[in-house]
Amino acid sequence: MNQTRTLLVVALLFVAWLLWSQWQQDYAAAPQTRGATTSSSSPSSGTSPANGSGEVPVANAPSAPGKPPVANPPLPEPAADAASVPSRERITLSNDVLRLTIDTRGGSIVRADLLKYPQQVKGDTSPVRLLSDDPERLFLAQDGLVGANGSAAPDHFAMFHAGAASYSLPADGNATTAVLTWTGGDGIVVSKRYTLHRGSYVVELAQQIENRGRHDWSGNAYEQLERVQPPAPPKHFLEFYDPERSSFMGAAWYGPQDKFNKLAFDKFNEDALDRQVQGGWVAMIQHYFFAAWLPPATQTGQFSSAELLPAGGSGKPRYIIRARGPGVSVAPGGSATLDARLYVGPKSQSSLSTIAPGLELTVDYGIFTVIAQPLFWILSKFHALVGNWGVAIILLVLLIKAVFFKLSEQQYKAGAKMRKLQPRIAALRERYGDDKQKQQQAMMELYQKEKINPLAGCLPTLIQIPVFFALYYVLMYSVELRHAPFFGWIHDLSAPDPYFVLPALYTLVMIATQYLTPVQGMDPTQAKVMKAMPIVFAVMFAFFPAGLTLYYVINGLTGVIQQWVITRRIEAADTRAKA
């Protein structure tokens, strides 16, 4: 029973993979921990993870007389306890897809709501909140300046003044900009501008430095993402089907030389990032969504990471990944503008590569990427044609069936011939009784005589296994299929069928396949086990994504039709030969 055996092999491999994944989650070596970082008296002073010991001078400390200017002054240390740095005025900046909340302390983005992505299809339809100031789910986008040689500069703790409480996209406009201003005591004025364009998840940042003083100003710009590890989803006996648990959550960075790299939360200590990169980006990624700072493509900056343990050892560690730009100098009466971009949104594969090189790699299908990416590309083309992801999956099945039609034809021809041999195989089994070795030898001689290859179905089976896993990843990790409806009762192809109709249909398909395919060479016990497989797979598919179950329903149904036609054709040819 080729279809049943295919699914049996897939199920065994899938269960082995799930067990291994769960073992890694439950019994992986615990990360090494450091002593707690304590907060200093001033938020602008403290430590930086860039050096070996973690201790650095105060950011605004003047250099010793006669020494050259500091090219890369140390970055400010985040407070050990985020609650110790109170927020001030909150302003909002929004377009048609994104609503940002900006804290005037530091000009940091402390909330980001994705307006086109509800939490659930039904029930909680509030938008997904990617950036958050909730201590349990802290995720912030911060930026600022550090001055060299005593130059005053606003870091992400400085107080800014906003010109308005809210900035929204005009009905007839394509962009909106929030402006925050900081004024230093030595004539330095910094204007921080965040700009959103219609339909875009990219936030443009421009930090304009005006030197109205009497001395040169020098320093660096930096951007960073800070977050805690959010609470794990509630445990249940089917937790291995939960993509939130199996998908990667942590930091990531990209550079033209080093390409795409991930940094898990439990690796921040031992695999700390400290590298010069030109034209790359830093990010915090999760299942369907992510945030990334995108420095200018021509800029060579320093990428680094840090793990901050809370004061007193209580509370959650905070993880930071950041990019620091090269030094800049502004003469008295002059000005300079330092640019960067922030992406806050979905892992939309159609647009990420156009925003920044390598950004599409945040959609990580793991070892199945080489198959999953082409599958998604084909699916997306079908979706563009028909406008329904479920129909696109059906068309993908038909395409795969067409590509491997000849292989499947040979498989079903061999099955039809085997069906004809069942009386003779039964006679051999009765003749040799319990002598399994002689039984197998006699059956192999019979196969050779009748020119039948009992392994003819192996190649289609081997091809279907990687396609199964790759499509599983596509359906579970592609945000395009999140909440994608099919027809009728199926409102989300990435979630299980709520009424188990598709699993029931697949059970019927498996029963039909068993009827058409002989149980060649099996003893009665094995045959009984195979007959129980439709029930086993019905239970398994009840918890699979509806899109994956739909794939196998259509794949099995077309296989049954093809097998029935070929079997009837062979039987008709035999009837004509006897006549």
C-alpha cells in the first residue's frame, strides 16, 4: 500500500524529529550565567560589552590633555532595572499599517502595533503588538548619539521635546514625520525625525546635529534593539505542534561577508557579537514578525551584543543587539544628519529582499530551505493567479503529480500486476508455511518471471518525504499563510481543521487506496496493522495545519484516481488477451 506506507514513513520520521526537538528544549545544557549587573547612579555611565571586562569609562568623560580625540566613544549602559528609568510623554506616529508609540525619554520606540495583522481570526482581533513596554514582554527599539572628548550628546535616556502628541498619515498624503528635539548646554541641538510612508513597515530615522556652539562636536550614532524572552506558551500534550515553540526566537545579524547569523538568547554570553560590518543589519526575530535596524548600505559600523542581568538577581535578563556608526565631526555653525532605517513588521517574502540585502533570510526554513523556498515561490505564483492559498495548494499538488507522472505510473502498474499475482502469492505462502526464507525466495522468483519490481514505489515515496516536511515548514512559518482562508469552515490554513472534515476525507482516501493496492508479501499481523493506519493518520492529521492536510487529501485523491484508471486499463488488456 504505497500511499499508506509513504505516510507511515513520514509519520515515523516526523515523530522522531518532534521527539528530538522536544528533547533539545527540555534537556539542553543550561546557559552559563554571570554575576548580576548593578545600576549606577547615572544612566549615562556604566559598562559596555564591547571590551573583555565589560568596564568602560563614562561616555561623556573628557580625554586627558594632549591625547587625540576618541574615535569611538563607549556606548551608554542601559539601566540594570528598566523600571528605574521612568518614561515621560508618549507620542504616537502612525500610517495605514503601523502604529508606533514613542517615549520622549530617549526618543525610543516603545510600542509597535501591526494594524493589518490581528491576534486571532476570531476572538481577540486586536492588532499584533511587536514592540512593547510590558516588562514581561519588553521589546524596544532605541537609538541615540554618544559624544567624544566631552561633547554633549543625547543617548536613549536623554529628554526630548515633541512638537505634537500625535502624528498621523494625512488622507491625501504619502508620508508623516514625528519630530523630537534635544538642546544641550553647549549649543548642540539634535532633531530626531521618524518618518513613515503609506503602506510601509520601514521607519526612516534622521538625527540632525546642529552645532551652535564655539567648539567642534564629535561622536557616533548608534541603534539597538532590547528585549526580554517572553513567557513560553502554556504546555499541553500537543505542544510539539505549536510553531511558536519550535520557531527560532532571538537575535540575528547579517553582513555581506558573514551572511545570515542567528544568536539565541542562551548564547548571548558565550557567543557575544563584536564585529565590524559594512552594509549589514541587526535584528530580533520570532515566528512571523521581527524588527531590524538597517544602517546605510555604505556605512561600516560596529555590531555588538550584550546580556544584562537585573540588579539583585531578580527579574528577567535583557538582551541587546546594536549597531554603532562611524565617528562624525561637526564644526561650529555646521550641521550633519545621520540616517538609519528600522523595519518593524511581518516576514513578508515578497518585499523583504527589496528593503535590504539578506533581509529575506529571516524567513528561516532550516535544513529544508532548499526545497521550501521553491515550493513557496510556486505557491505564491499560483496565489497571484487564483487569489486563494488553498486553491494554490491544490494546483501545487497537480503540478507535482504532473512532474512525476511517469514515476507514479510505473508504481501503479507494478501495483496492478501485483494484484493479479495475489492468488499465486497466497498459494506460495500456504505451500511454505512458516519457512519465511523460502517464501521470500519463491516470491522473488515469481517477480522476476513476471517482470515485476516490488520496489517500484520507493522513488515516489522518497520524493514525497522531503516535500512533506518542506511544505510543513512553509505552512507553519510563512506569514502569508497566517490566517489565510480556504472555503467554508476553514478560516486559517496554518491551523488545524476545526471540524476535522479534511482528516476524515483523508481517511476515506486511504481506505480507497488500500482497496486498490494489494497487501503483497505481508503476513496477517502486518496486514492488520496496515488496515489500522487510516485511523492512526486521521488522528495525526487532526492536529496538522489544514493546508498540509488539504495537500495530502488532494495528493491521495489524485493518486487513487490514477491508480484506478491504470488498474482498469491493465484488467481490460488482460480480458482482451484472453478473448
